[in-house]
Amino acid sequence: MKNKIIYNEYAAGCAKIRGGCIAYHGALQYYALQTQQFNTIYMHSAHRFRTFTIAGLTYEYHPLKFTYNLVQKKDNEGNPFLVTSLSQTIIDCIRHIGLAGGLEELLYALSAITPGQLKEKEMMVCLQAYNNASLWSRSGYLLSLFQSNNSISDKFLNVCKIKGSGVKNKILYSNTPLEYNSDWNLFVPKDIMNIISKGTRYGDERVF
């Protein structure tokens, strides 16, 4: 039905954009790994589209270099939509921290992930496709902060460390004071865990 009203925000966006899929913070939101409800949903599509609004929600075009193992879902009324897999979503959000909602939002998402949710082989495929030393280093470092939660293997983290070696990198470019982490050859925000609100529990980690 051409003028059918779709109430699910993900299905509504994908119905508007042929071949579109939910990505970045929108995907984090779908996986319930966000602290903030955004009024903007970021979408990937093979073709650029103009920003549009449905029921007060804004949909913006933010393309991905590739998609891997997209997740196909349907809302309660049977309307289909696509969303990036959790594994690709995390790598994409580490690549573009601003599109994850910022570092604090990304740290929360990483801290809330439990064992088995992330697929190391899928993340490895994504990292190899991006082929960026900085991304290897940043991904390994950030995932290692919550290794007790996500059970990412030492083998995976060691590959990230090796692939990211050779060039000094930064977690993000901002006015935030940084310190050098020699293990990861990476400049990271000082007291990075305190970027998350003090005394708030994220996953199994309490930040002070």
C-alpha cells in the first residue's frame, strides 16, 4: 500500500530509501546500546539521498565503505528493514566516533556488550576491508578496555596491536588532553574511563 503508515522508525526509514540500512548510532540504538535517544537516524545507501523527516525523526545519509552480513529484520507489523550487524556497527563507530554519538556514547556501548555478542571473525573482515592502521589500533585498544565484559580473545587483540603498530595514532582529534599509551602506540584521552559519568555503572565496570 503506497501511503501505508509505518510506525517503526527503522522500517519507516528503510521503506523510504531503496536498499537503505540503519547504521552508526541508529544501529547502536537498535541494539539497545545507547544512552541517548537521538532525533536523527544515520542511514547507509548505495545512492546518496537528501535528508528527510518522518514523524519528527530526521534521517541522514552517511555511507559506509562496504556492508558485511547485514541483519534483515521485520517490525511487529511485518515491515522489513536492514541494519548493520553488531560487529560491523562497532567497527564503523570506532572509525567515525562522531557518528556513534561521541566517545562517551561509544564507551557505554562497548561496556554493555556481553560475551558472544561480537563476532571476532566478522570484526576481522571489517578491519581488513578498511585496511587502516589507526583503526586497527583504536579498535584493539577500546575493545581491550572492556575485555572482562566482552571476552574478546587475546589473539584478536594482539592482531590489532600488530596491525596498528608502526605509526602513532590518536583515538580522536579534539581539544581533550591526551596521554601516550606505549602498548598500543596510541594517544588516548587522559583518564578515559572518567569520560563516562563518575559512579555510573556500565556493564560490569564501575567508573570512579
